[in-house]
Amino acid sequence: MGDYPSFDSQTQRFTTYKKELGNPQAISSDNITCLAPAGPGKIWIGTFGGGLNLLDVSTKTFTRIQAQKGSAKPADNLKILSLLADSHGALWIGTWDQGLLRYDVEKQQFLPYPALGLLNEKSITALVEDDEGAVWLSTKSGIYAYSYRTNSFKRYPQLNGEYHINAVFKDQGELFFGGNKGVVSFRPRDLKSTAYVPNIKFTGFKLFNKEVAIGENDILATNILYAKKINLKHNHSLITLDFAALNFPFADYEYAIKLEHFDEEWREIGTQRSATFTNLAPGKYTFKVKARIPGENWGDTFEAIHLVVQKPFWKTWWAYLLYTVVAGALLYLFYRYTVYLETLKNKLRLEQLTHEKDQELNKIKLRFFTDVSHEIRTPVTLILGAINRIAEEESGQKKTTAIREIQKNGSHLLQLVNELLDFRKLESEGFKLKAAKGNFAEFVQEIFLSFSSHAENLRIDYGFSADTDDLDLWFDRDQMEKVVYNLLFNAFKYTEAGGKVRVHLKKEDEYVYLVVADTGKGIPEATLSKIFKRFYQAEQEQEAKKGGFGIGLSIVKRIIKLHGGTILVESAYGKGSTFSIRLRRGDSHLQPNQKVPFPLQDHLPKYWEKAVATGPDEQLQAQAFAGATILLVEDNPDIRQYVRQLLEPNFQIVEAENGKEGLAVALAETPDLILSDVMMPELDGIALTRELKKDVRTSHIPVILLTARTSFIYQKEGLQIGADDYVT
Ligand code: ADP
């Protein structure tokens, strides 16, 4: 070693300068690191450990620059990395371990060191002068510039980086430095050294550690680079924002972040270029990030992006509105309901009270009526008995209209009283069916007959028809009697003279129909549905005259219901009414306890028995009849035989098979007493009695009607025509 090659461009050959050519002490090291022009024929040679040397090309001598003036340090063993001879006549020396030195060529001395005091760098890797005469130098950590004007160094933090030895180049004013991360180029004029703020951009957004695509779930409207806002759902609980300061790749920036409305202060996160947040509460945030070159101050500028975390729908204002509305509605409903309930309760209580009161009043009324009826009945019965006797005595034409009037109204009064008592009895004891099998046609006909004289008196066309005379049916005689009686009684009551009343019986396989039709005044349509109600009476002026309590039809309906039948009414006001009763044949519809083996004869209403006991009979019984002649008028030979047997021991018996014959016998024999059946061919019992009572020869003879049925109706009818008593 020891030779220094030199290239001659003219000869195109290398000349080697041996170190022996000059002062052997001049160069203590072989390691030449850099060269710089030193004026004509001279070259500055920097060595690594051998200091700065000046080569005189013509004399081929090296001169070593000995010592640093103004400093105790010797210069002969400097480790030089770079050299720059600038236009101001200074030689800049970048050393390995003693920083930057400046050598004044004219004065042949190192300029005072303090002038360069700003610079603390120990290794200066490259030197270059820009077009404006500023000296640029790179180090292991950055780039500086020295200005003659201010005689000071300036550092450019944005150019921080590790720069390599002599990796520098100038091209038309633009400077290039090379380092471990590449080449940096810049125009010195464009650089600003103060308040340098790195330019930050958001580079990515991740949800649950996954990059979010544009438009996905409406989170990002555009590329994150340009986005101003990120929309998040309440359940987007893990988000990551990536960002970077752009400018120069050499610098490792430091970052600080702040999430407005979440962080109070800026958080310094070092060189980390992402921020992660978990479980952000719904709300609006602004994410801010700023950067700095390590060691520099944080600037005021930052990049920001808005984060909106939406409330879950159940926490939105309209959800709360909904809750409020629903809660309000519920409260209101509850309130209404409570009020309603309370009102209802009160109403019910009131109703109950009223009802109880009504019932009590009703009871009291009924009891009063019954009591009064009881009291009235006895004297009325007695009065009637007396009147009858007077009528008997005043027989024939002598019977005055007054007596007839008294008789008629008396019996009407008695009937009313009885009806009341009957009703009272049914009310208190309830309706119990005691149905037995019997001939319904005969039964109806018998009642029909009992009204015939009444019909005659009223001059009403009265008729009966039946599909058959023999009509087996299960029915309660006592109760059904009230039904038929009531229907007929009403028909007569509401039909004027000259009108018609018809009774018809119809037989079908399953049902029996009883139809009572009249041509009376009829029932207004509006009241049709009410007439079966208790105490209902059509409110018409005439009604008062007719009397009654409005209970007849209610009893009828209940009895028919008990029989499993139905009752219908058709009526045309002013034209007449038709009541149809439909009864079921057979006994399959009856409960065992509703049936009795044969018609009961012994459950006469108590009042009736009493009426009989306290009635005219008493006086009759008192008379001695022993040995008297009794005429027995009865079409049924068995019954005739039976009655004869009963009476024969005490009386003389004459018989007749029907009314006509009976009348003849009565005239011929003038018996003391006549016992007559009601239902008979030729002349029935009622007609017979009427004939007998009309005739002076026979009118005095007491008549007792025999009937299978017992009812007050016969008394009424009978009393009207003059019968004295009834025997079942
Ligand atoms: P009342 O004792 O008043 O006759 P009812 O219960 O027997 O009581 O009848 C109720 C009402 O039905 C009567 O007041 C009357 O207005 C009406 N009514 C019943 N039957 C007839 C009929 N055949 N013709 C016209 N109206 C009738």
C-alpha cells in the first residue's frame, strides 16, 4: 500500500502518488475519505484518523494541517468523513467524532469553535453548499443548514433520519441526501424550519379488527382518507382508527390523540399509528390526532374525524316518547278502568239495593193483597150465597136486574180474589208439575162448556172444535185448568158482544195444539211481547173497566213452560187475538218427579176448601136431608153406579143418563136434590142447571154439579147460573 492513484484525463492514465512522495509524517493513515478543491493545483484530502492534508499536485507534496487554532485539540489525527470548500472561502470539515469544523483557508486557521456552538452533532456525514451560499450538512440523525447571514445553524426536523457518508448531491438548486431509508430531496427555499407541522391523514378504519368497506352498513360514506364522519351503531363496540403523518419517510413521528367527549387531555401514544376504542357510549365524538417530530413541540394543528355512535332504538327520543305515551295511556286506562269499576260497583250496589227494595215491596204488596183477599173472600162468598138464595126465592121473571147485577159482580169479585190467592200460592210454593195421563180433549171441552152460558149472556158466538175427541196427554189438571180458563176468560173479557171466540184442538204426531182465538180488540204490536210479563196490562183506557191484575198470562206461560210446551200469540189490533199453546205428547219430556200415576184430586187450593167450608154448604149441611130424593144425572154408568152406592143408604135415588132426560125426571119427580155431571151428551150439566133454575117448578131444587175437575171457575160459572155446589 502507500500509493495514491491519480487519473489524468489528458493521458487517460492513472498516476499513483506514493506517500513517500511527500512528507512521510504528513499522512498517518491510509484511509482517505474525501477530497475537496483547494485552489489551482491543490486538493484538500480528508482522512479517517490522519487529519486534513493539502496535496500540492505539481510538487506532489502533502502538508498536514497541524492543529486547531483556538482549541487545544490537535488536528493531525482527525477522523474526517466529509469536506466542503464553500464560496465564502471556508473549508467545512465533517468529522466522525468531533462534529463540524471550519477551516479558514486564507488565515490558515480553524475558526473559533463557539461560532458553531449550536451544533451538537458528533458525526457529520455529508456537506453541500446550496445556490444561495448556505451550507447544508447531514448527520446520523438529521439535516442542518448554516447561514452566513445569521451565522447560525438551523435544524429541519421534518428531514430527520440517518444519513450516510457523503451521500449528497446537488442538481440545479435541488439538494439530495441519501440515508438508510432512501433519498430525500428538497429545494432549500421551500423548507420551513419553524413550527413545522406534519400532515396527518387517516388511513384506515376497522370494526372488530376488520377493515370496513365504503358504504358497508352506512358506516363510511367515502374513503376514510376523505371521510369527515363515521357512523356507528350502539353495538359497534370495538373500533380502530389508523393514521399517519405523511411528509417525509425518514422521520418517525410521535402522535398524540384525543377523543373529544371521552378524553380530557391529549394522550401521547408514541410512534404508534392507530387508536382503538371499546364500548363507546352512544353520543357524538370527535377523534383528534396530532403528530410531532420526536423532541419537538406539539403544534396546535390536528386532524379530526367525527364519530357518531347512535343510540339503540330503545333509547332514542322517539322511543322515550313512545314509552311516555304508552305509560300515559296505560295510566289513563287504569284510571278509567278504576273509575269505571267503581261506578259499576256503585251501580250494582244501587241496583241490588233497589232490587231488594223492590222485592221487599213486592212481597209486602202481595202479602197485603193476599191478606185483604182472604178477608174479602169470606164475606163475598157469604154475600153471594145470600144473593143466590134471594135469587132463588125471587125466581123467574121476578128476579130483578139488580139481583143479577149483584150476582154477576159478586162472582166477578170472588173470581178476582181467588185469582190473587191462586197467584200468591203459586208464587210462594213454586210451580210443581204433577202430570197424569188423561184425555185432554175432554178436559178442554169441559172448561169450554163452563163458559157457554157466559157466552150466551154476552151474545158472543162461541164454538169448539177438535181433530179428535180422544187425545191422550200428560198434564197437570189443576194447573192446566188455570191455563185454559185464563185464555178463555181473557178472550171473553176483551171481546165485545157480537164477536167470536173459538177453541180448537189439533193433534199431531208429536204435539198437541190448543188454540183460543177471539175477534176482540186485539193487542197492539208493541205490547205483544210484554203481555206474558207479570202485572203487565196493556195501558188503555178501557183496561180499567176490565179489571184483573195482569198476572193471568204470566201464570199461563209458566205453567206451559213447566209442561215443556210453548205459547204463542198472534194479534191484529182491533181485529182479535189468537193464543196457541203447543204441548208435547208422551211423557219422555217429563222428569219422574213431575209425574203422578192418576189425576190428583186432593190438592185443592186451601183457600178453596175454606171457601167451600165456610160457604153456603155449611147451611146446606145443617139441614136434614135424610130420606130425601136425589136425582143423579150422569152419562157414565160406572160413576152413576158408584155414586148411587155411596148415597143409597141414606137417600132415595132416581137416575137420568143425560141433561135432557134429567130435566124431564126433575119435572116429573121434583127431587130434593139434583146431582149432575157437567159433561154430558144432549144437554150438559151447566145447561141443565140453567134450565132448572129458569123453571119455577124446579128452581128451588139445589143442584150439585159433579165434575172430574175442581176449580173456582166452576163456582163462578156455576154461581152465575145457579148451581149450588160442586163435588169432585
Ligand atoms: P189481566 O188480568 O189484565 O187480563 P193477563 O195476564 O191475563 O192479565 O193479560 C195481560 C194483558 O194482555 C191484558 O191486560 C190485556 O191487555 C192483554 N190480553 C190478554 N189476552 C187478550 C185478548 N184475548 N185480547 C186482547 N188483549 C188481551
